[in-house]
Amino acid sequence: MPTYLAYGSPKTTIDNQKLHELLLQALDPLGARDRVLAVVPDITRSHSFAGPVTGQLQHYYGNALVDVLPALGTHRPMTHAEIGRMYPEVPEKLFRIHNWREDIVEVGQVPAEFVNQVTQGIYNKPWPAELNRLIVGGDHDLIVSIGQVVPHEVIGMANYNKNLFVGTGGAAGINESHFIGAVYGMERMMGRADTPLRKILNYAQDHFCGHLPLLYILTVVDAAGPGQPILRGLFVGDDHDCFFQACKLSQQVNLTSVEKPLDRVIVNLDAEEFQSTWLGNKAIYRTRMAMADDGHLVILGPGIHTFGEDKKIDQLIRRFGYRDSQSVLQFVDESADLQQNLSAAAHLIHGSTEGRFNVTYCPGHLTRAEIEGVGYQYGNLETWQAALPKDLPPFGWIKVDGEDYYYIDNPALGLWSIAGHFDR
């Protein structure tokens, strides 16, 4: 199981021509293929450079690329417009929809003893390894999983086999994976590569996927410079080392340390990328390790019109709200609905401040009553947007009404913490 390509550095810039050359270098040794499946990110990962990579894949394999499966997880399907924007070079007729409640096959179970060991006794049940039936039974001679390695709240560092087991997994696997991560603790995992859930997914890949012709194309993206995000790294392979090499570069590129806790923070959520608090709460958990006690986080969400991407989960968020971890765990004990939707329970924990700092949510399409009903303060979006200076950095200090605020333009592209956090 080799790594075919490991290219990049914190200062590298990979343009379209270089991307083409690197993919040729990685794919040519694999030889011709007849039926290729690409497993790709959805619009919520629009800055992952998966669009250009998949476009290059389309040109390389031509008619042999027969299926493109967005790794939706619990997200809503991509619209025609979103497919056209993110994947303009790929025929829309190739795109399939993953139904996380129905379109799955269980390929094995990670033993309870192993799960108990790697979670340090927090979870003591077998974990069901599930995949979309197209991956398992589509008769492909190459399955290419494409995605961005970046800090993540559920597993530490996103992508690699998470793209398969969670992105194209079923209700049981998604629910339990999210719950394991939330109960183990986000601060213990975010920005780290070798976490309990990663060990579980690696076990599943090693033991249940040997018959599948898997290949991973992993990107590392930098949002720190002026203008658009920059592709800093490209990693291609079918082994764990390929992922861990990408993680090392992402940790250099995507982790930002601040010298002292941040008292006032404003996070902007792109309207096309963030349309629910399920996604928009990255503003909370990607900044929580940098927030000061009693600090103030303002979230500007012009596209926010719902809480959950899934109707059932949306109802549960409205019912229980974003409360502290202990309250959510008590809700789980008392509610059969949450017990059957553990990813929703995990999300409530992810969106909580644990009472440590304050959140003002400024949504484009939710009412004051709705926002306050789930436990946040409500803010007027137009008022806050009007107060922003004209020239905004990707992230950094700005003045708003004479006060210093730390501004973040897209929380999905990084992780912020107090200096020294990752030395512990």
C-alpha cells in the first residue's frame, strides 16, 4: 500500500498547470481503468480544490469515469447550480446522491474491545463500518476519494477514510462516530491526526476494504494570504502514511495560534457554503480554544435559514437546543429520539460554549425567537455587516465601532487556539 505522491510545503503554490503535472505523475503508473468512481466533497467544502482535481480526473479518464458520488454524510444533496459551480468540468449526469438512511451496506464491525481500548473506556460497543452500496457493489476498478485535509471537530483532521465511512456511511456509523468524538472531547482531538475515531476508521479500512480498489487524493489548502485560498499540498496514495503526511502539512498551514485569549471575535459565514447552524457552528468550535472566558463571539450568517441539514435532526436541535455537555448527555439518557440520532446529540455539544463565552448569532433567515430558542443571543445581521471595515483580512485584527475584534472570514479553513496548546 504505497504513497504515490507527496508534494507541498507551507510556501508552495500549486496552480492548474502544476496540478495537472502532479496528477499525471501519480496516475500514470496505475495504468488504464475501465470503470472509475470518484467520491467527492459537496458544496460545504467548496474551497477544498476538489473541483479542479475532479475536473482533471474527468479529462484523464474520460468515459471511464462513470460515477461521481458526493460524500454528503447527513448533508442535503447538492443542487444543479452547486454542481455546476463546484464541478464545472464534470458532466452532471455522472453525479449520484447518497442517502445516508437507505443506500448503505455494512462491510464489517470494529470489535467492541478495540473501540473501548482506543477511546480509553468512553465507548464500549462495536462500531459498524458502513459504505454506500455503489462503493461496495458498483463493479469499479478504481475508487478515487478526493478531499481536503484540515482540522476537524469529530475526528481531529478531516478526510482520508472519513470521506468514505462517514461521508458515504449510514445512520448507525455516522451517529456513533460523531458521538464518540463529542464525548471524548473536541479539544483533545481537533488538529491532531492520530485520534480514537481515526484509529477506528483505519481498523475498518485495514480489515474490511482490502478488496476495494481505493485511491486517495488529498489536498492541503491555505487561506492565510490575500485573495483566494491557495493549494499548498497534494498527496496521492492508498495507505495511512499518505494521510499522515498530508496532516503534517495541514498542521503547519491551517493551525493559527494567538498569544492571548480573544475577548471579541467576529466570524463570517459564506452564504453559499453555510446555510444551517449544523455547518455554521464551525464558527464556534474552530475558535473555542482561542476564546477568552466571558468573551463575545459574533457569527454573521447571511445564508443561515435552518438548524439541521436533515429534517429530523433540525427538529431535535429546535427541541433540545445547544446546551452544555452534561445537559445533552442527560437528554440522551432520557430521550429515545436522541438515542436514535446520536449525531444530533454530538452536534448539540459541538455548538455549545459550555457556558464559557457568549455567542451572538446574526442569521439571514431565522427569527430572534428561533435563535434564542436554541440558546444563543440574536443579532441584527445588517447592523453588524454595516459596521465592518471595507478591507477585511482572511483573519486578523480589525476595528468595529472603535473596538478591537479578531475577524475570521471562513472558519472551515482553519483552527484557532492559544499559543502552546499543541505543545501539551
